[in-house]
Amino acid sequence: MNRTSAVLLAALLAVHCKSSNTPAVQSPAPADGNAHAAATPTPEPETPHAPAVRMDPPANGPARDVHLPAVRRRRLANGIELNAVEYHTLPVLHVRLTVRAGSAHDPANLPGLASITGDMLKEGTRAHTSAQLAEAIEFVGGSLDVSTSSDATVISVSVLKDHAETALNLLAEVLTQPTFPQGELDKLKRRENDRLERSQNDPSWLSRRAFAGALYGAQHPYGRFDTTPDVLRRLTRNDIVGFHRTLYVGGNMTAVIVGDLAPAQVDALVNRTLGRVRAGTSPALTYPAAPAAATARQVVLVHRPNSPQSVVRIGNLGLRRRDDDYVPLSVATHYLGGGASARLFMDLRELRSLTYGAYARVGEAVDVGTWSASGQVRTPATGDAMYAFFRHLECATTTAAPDAEMAQTRSYLVDSFPLSIETPGNIADLIVGMRLFGLADDWYDNFRTRVQGVDGAAALATAQRYVHPDRALVVVVGDADAEVETGAPCPAAAALPADATLGQQIQACVTRSAEGAPAAPARSHAALKTVLREFGPVRVLNLDGSLREELAAADHPAPPPVHARCEELSAPALQALSHAEAPARPAAGR
């Protein structure tokens, strides 16, 4: 049948179907023959509707703890600690093989060795080339990825359970039979050199490097951030072979398997595959004592010529991931800078338009980690953002959060936690952290209860122990010579009384001309490096980390351009100000 015939047939069928429909019931024509009157139905009286009853939703009940599935732990003959979880909802298997071989384990003269060793695992074995390894895992619809952090290298495998044997055989192969071919190493070195060169234009990378180096120093493993071109030139295949031989042994590994397999199946599979890993232990890494806390604020400015933005990072040494204060510090950090509804974001972005986002976070580490607040701001607004950051840090360490803010914070952390264990991959990742950081087996089982137990006083006390704005390390990546706005944001704000509210100061700067456009207030300007002297002595570094110049702290620090009482800087207060009918935006922040 050709196309024309098919179209005609379809049309005929449509007509036939329409004509064969059951006809609508017709009212009989009236005796006088008025067909129109017969076709018009008599309207039925409307039934009055009962008025809508508005009801408030039921109040949330107390959040109950959400327990991780049971974890079955045992140790293989070669020393690998197996953590297995049955998860029968999906026919998949998620494997996380953790080796305590992170960048903190790098030799002092070869930073980056752990990461390069991890990357080289997939570049060839005695049985497969790198291309063949990639093809073998992709053929069964799986994935095999390697990532290296400060404390560990994690090899992740995900695959349908029907192909579990293939996937774990490949995992065992890259662990036990890597050949570290010289040709692949040469390619990796070239890629790493290209990455390092690109990183010189990445202000976030420059900020992290300067922050780690200045906070920990060269003697602490966490202070050696990334590799260098010089190390890449000196690094040899023998260095990788030696690192692998020392640390990639059973007693230094933890395997987490979450998936749709019964215990007997998991045990047999693991014994056949990961059981081939060489037995042994490696000396535990001994972390040196953390550097002594600073006694005064320090400012490091990484000069990035012509930078349109400044990356600001403020922080200090924090705590270990396993410490008891981790939960209350996380709660305090969340209402300060945990997301788009937190204080820093609401103020610096929503109210003053200084940045696309500002956040705070608690670092996770085996040894003492970091606490930091950060954001990327327009270069002219760097000074305003710095003052805002420090005012928030001062309030977070001097004034307890109001009950409404604490309730909002606890609710978010408690209600969002179940999402972190909704997939087998999520569960595997949480167990990896439990074992790596030495957390108790029930750490996540009672997480929600512990969050609910943090009130404003507890959050404040914990913040005072770990957040130190008066002796913080400040790292700014930006153009040291660029002009930055200083002084009051506008003449109208400068003329307000000293007790003017934050909203009044912001509103005073929202002036409009006859055309309705915001007027640009006249402000003073100074070089970025000069403005930063208001916050402490400044060390200006070149992109390669070398010292460019040093500047003393300002003798008489200038007053902040905008002043605010701590009660005005809680998240609910800032949200109310931001959502007012006439949103206030300072002209200087546009």
C-alpha cells in the first residue's frame, strides 16, 4: 500500500467511526413543531456549594532517627576489612575500595605521588591495556573510577549484579597487576602539566593552595597542596611502583559492598577476587602536631592581574571529623553559610548584591581539618564584602541564634538527612567515611537526635571554640592594584544617625532619578592591597607563590561602610528585609 492509499483509508475509517457513534438522545419535538425550543434544555436549578473550609496541615511529629541498613563486617585472610550491606531494591552492586594512601601520605619531596599512582592504576595491567580496561567495564554497563583525597584513594565500581564477577575481577586486576607503563606515565605527566598551567588562571584553585599552605605550613601533610612542574619532572616510574608496593596491601584497605547479593554470594565473590590482593600492613601515618593557633589576623593576597573578581576565603584550623563537636559546629555553620537561606547568602547576595553566593563549611579530615567562609565578589566590592564577612563572623561567635533560626536549621538538617541514604551508592559512601574517619557504627543512626539536641547556646559555644575572626587567616585572590570602593555606600547613608538600622542604611542608597534609574553614589577608591590592610598585615604573593611585597596593617582601621546589630543579621531577619514590598538594594552593590 502506497502512502496516498494509506492516508485515504485512514480518512474513511475516521468518517466511519464518527458515523457509527451512538447518537445522542434527542428530546421529542413539541406539538407546535418548534424544533429550536425542543433542542434547548431547561436549565436545572444550581445546587449551592458549601463554603471552602481552610485547614492547616497537621504539625510535623518529632523526627525519628533513620538507621543505616545492617553492616556485616569481617576481615579477609589478606587483611582487607569487608563491610557488606544487603540492598535488594535494585539489581545493582556498588563497591568502594578505600586505600589509606591519600595526598597526606606523599613523601615530602614528591607531593602528588598518591594522586598520580591512583590515576595510573587504570592505565594498564599485565592482562589489559588502558583502552581494553575501559572497554571491558563499559561492555557490562559498569563504571570504574579512582579519586584521591587528602586521606585516601577510593576506587569506585558500580555494575548490575549479573556482571558482579566481571567488575570485581577488573577491580582486583588493577589493584594487583598494574604495570604503570612508561608511555602512559609520560602522557599523564603532560596532562598534569597542562592542568597546572590552567590552574594558574583558576582563582579557586589558587585560593585553596594559598589557604592550605599558609594555614598548615610545609611541615604538615595537609599543607602540601597538589603537585608542581618540578615534581613531575623528577617523578619516575620507580617512585610509583614503590608507593604502590608499600601502601596497596590488604591490611591498608577497606572494601564496602552494597547491593543485591546474599551474604554467601558476597563472601564467595570477594574471596575469589579481592582475596588475590597481597597481604600485609603498612606503617600508620603519624600526623605532626597542628601548627600553633595564630595570635593575630593574617592576610594573604594572591596577585592575579586584571581579575574581574576577588575570591575571598576566611578561616582557621577546625577539628577532626570524628570529634564530638562536629555536629554542633555543623549546625552553627549551616545557619551562617550552609545555603541560599543562610545568613551570608541572604546578606551578601540577596540584600547587597556583592556576590553570586557566599558560604561557610566545616572540613572533613582524619587529622585536624579547617573551618572556612568564602565567596567570589566583584573586585570593586571586595572591601564591602570583607566587612560583611567579618561582621557575620563576629555575630556568630558572640550572639546566640534566635529560636526561629535554630528551628529552621535543625528542620533542614533533620529532614534532608534521609535523602543521603536513599540509594545504595549513598550508603556505600557513608560507610566509607565511617571507616576512614573512625566513626562509631551508630554515628548516623542517631544523627537526627543529636542535631535536635543542639540549641542556640550549644551552637554558640561550639562556634566560639572553633571560629576565630580576630585571628583568622584571610586569603584573597584578585588584582592587588585594582581600585576598590571604600567608605559609606552613599552620601545618604553616611548622613544617617549612628543607630540607623541595616534596612534604613540600605534603603537610603536606593535613590532614583526622574527616569527611575538608580543613581550612582560617589565613593572613594583605593587599591585592593591597601584596603586589605584594614584587616591585618598583608603578604602579597605572585601566582607562583613567591613573595611580591609585604604591607603593614593600617594604624587606624576605618569604620565599616555599613553597620548592623547582630539581631538584624539572623537569617529570618535578613529574609524579612529581603522580601519586603520595596526590595532595597544599595546602588554600590549593583
